[in-house]
Amino acid sequence: MILSKIKEDRAKALDKLLPHQKKDFIEIFKIMNGLPVTVRLLDPPLHEFLPRTNKEIDEVANVVGLSTKEVETRI
């Protein structure tokens, strides 16, 4: 999602995440068994989720179908 160039690609990536998030919340609520739950929304710096080493950059480039240079530029 972070490396997406257009809104539609971001939406596709978020659509893939949604089922995982729903599952996580369902599990949290089951475990808490009716007790109150506080959900904190964090806005961490995006750079923490980007590849750092050349190897990581190459791997991400291969997965998302971009050149290594494109990934480096986006980072």
C-alpha cells in the first residue's frame, strides 16, 4: 500500500488487509469476553515499514512488480 502510485492500487492493498483486521478484532473481543476494549489508532512513520537494505529493496521490488530503482525512488 505504501508504495502504491495510484488511489486504486492503495484501495486494493487495503482490501487485502481488511479481512485480517476483522479477524484480529473478532479475536480481541472474544478474548475480552464482554469487557471494555480500547482501540488506539496509531500513525507510525511510514519509513518504519519500508525496506532498508539492498536485499530487502530487491525482494520488495520483485513482489510488487517494480524495478529496484522505482522502489528506491519511492522510498
